[in-house]
Amino acid sequence: MAPPLSLGAFAYKHYEACMTFDALRYAGVPLAFESMLDIGSGFATLPRTAWVRNYARDVTALDLFPYGESALTNRRTRQLLALVALAERLRLRQLSGPFGKWDSIVARENFTLPPLRATGKFDYLVSDVFDLAGSHDWINSSLTLTHFDHRELFPKVRDLLTDGGIFTFTVECWWYPINSTQIAGMAPYLCQRLGLDDLTRYFETVQPDIDTKKIADVYNYYRDPSHPTASDYVATAVKNDLHPIFVHRHMNTRAHSKRAAVPPAYLVRDIGDGAQNALRDIHKFKPGVLLEDLYTSHYLLGFRKVSP
Ligand SMILES: C[S@@+](CC[C@H](N)C(=O)[O-])C[C@H]1O[C@@H](n2cnc3c(N)ncnc32)[C@H](O)[C@@H]1O
């Protein structure tokens, strides 16, 4: 049993979900699906919100583990959405914290009250996506693609998607100066500039107090050895009849962030080395990486399946 999701944690995840809802709205895709599948749901904030708001009649949240069954229920989602809407009415988003920090940049219609009544059914399924059959007109996956090799996952998504169906995902970008491996050394973009062998040698020589086994574990946590860029995702998607409808990049506009203490724009000014130098090193082994990939913390991509 996982402990219930707190309001703060919900507000943060709600913001992430709203970014996906907004991207669909701005792409002109009506939030009126028949059947939605969310791959790697975790606490299932996005699929539960989509269901409570009636963005999809039937919703299946899927994960290898059951913690999202108890951490958040549909009833609790309604209550938390009501609190988030109240915070909006009272303009609490002007404060700092999960409300103020992020919620102000998503559309205000995400904060309407009361949430619509769901009409279909909601399932939380504990299973591996590769064991799944069925057909859906919206498949989403939030912050989960790092668990997959996208070249294996996309054919499965194509098989699970109806013709004309939509595939959306948010994914961490490997190419941000400090990605969620949290591996940092003396130079920015260290784990992007070096393969694992060189990275291990770097730490053995320069910072021998660091446990290189732990470095290897987090490095290999990213299941996709191709460390895809947005262009790689699009190329693989198109091979699988999934055609892009939006490609968004999340870039950090602030001078300080929890993830990368010095965000890309400030690297040259503050530590004398920046994205352009890193790109020269990276191009020696992956020429397709763009300068803007080095400024991108997350990609948010959307596709429509069009069968030939
Ligand atoms: C980082 S969590 C993301 C959770 C949630 N979507 C979010 O945005 O907070 C990734 C989730 O993917 C699940 N996962 C990994 N491989 C999977 C697979 N093959 N089939 C289904 N779920 C999987 C993991 O169990 C984990 O809960």
C-alpha cells in the first residue's frame, strides 16, 4: 500500500498533466476520447484527472506495480481538483511552492470547478505493456519512456492504437546539462560528453571518493542506449505510422533550478564553459544532436496514427 498522494505532490503532477491537455487543445485535438491508455502510470494523476474530467470515456492506467491503486483514488482526485480550483480562485498560485511555481503557466480552464462527471469506466491494470492487447484512441505515457528502448515501444503503441488515434508522451531529455542521473563533474554535460567507460575513468581519476558502481547504475537507468533526441523520436514514430502533431520542448528560463544548479544559458557566464563546447564533443559520437537539445529538460511530443 502506497501512502496517499499529498496535495502538494498532486498539484505538481497536475501541472504536468495539464501541459499534455493544453498541447492537445492547442493542436486542435478535442479532449473527447473513447478509450485512453496511460502507460507507466505510477500514481496515475494524469489518467485519473482525464477520467474525472471526462476527457476520455474509458480509461486504463497501466503499471508494473500497484501503488497507484491506493495512492490516489478517483474520489480523492475530485477532492484534490476542487482544492486546486479553490487555490486558483483565491489566487494562491501567486505564492511559491507547487501551486505558484508551475500552475500559472497552464491554461486557466484546467482549474474549472466542479470537474465533469465521468461516464465510462476506470481501470488500474497491473501488467507489462508488452503483454497487453486491445485498442485505444488515446495512448499517453508520462515520464516513463526512460524505462524503454523507444524503438521497441513504438511498434507496440502502434498496435494498441486505433487508426487516427493519438499518442502523447512527456520524457526527460538526456541532453540537459544535468539529467536525472544527477551525475555532475567539474565540466557541464559530463555524462553527455563521455561514454560509461570514460565516465568511470573520469571519476576514478578526478573524484576517487565517488562510488563508480552507483554511477554505472544511474547511467544505465536510462534504458534507451540511443539517448534519443526529439528528432529520433519523430523518425522512429513515422516508421511506425505515427505522424507528429506537436513537438514541444521544456526549457528552463530561470537563473537557478533544483535539477541543474546552473541552467544552460548561464553556464559560460558562471563557469566558463557552455553548450557549444559540449556539442563539439557530443557530435564526435552522435552528430544528430542539436544545440537546442542541450537546453531542453523535457520533450512533450504528440502523434497521430495514420495507416498507409
Ligand atoms: C518514473 S514513473 C512515471 C510515473 C507517472 N507516469 C508519472 O508521471 O509520475 C515510470 C513508471 O513506469 C512503470 N513501467 C516501467 N516499465 C513498464 C512496463 N514495461 N509496463 C508498464 N509500466 C512500466 C514503472 O513501474 C513506473 O511506475
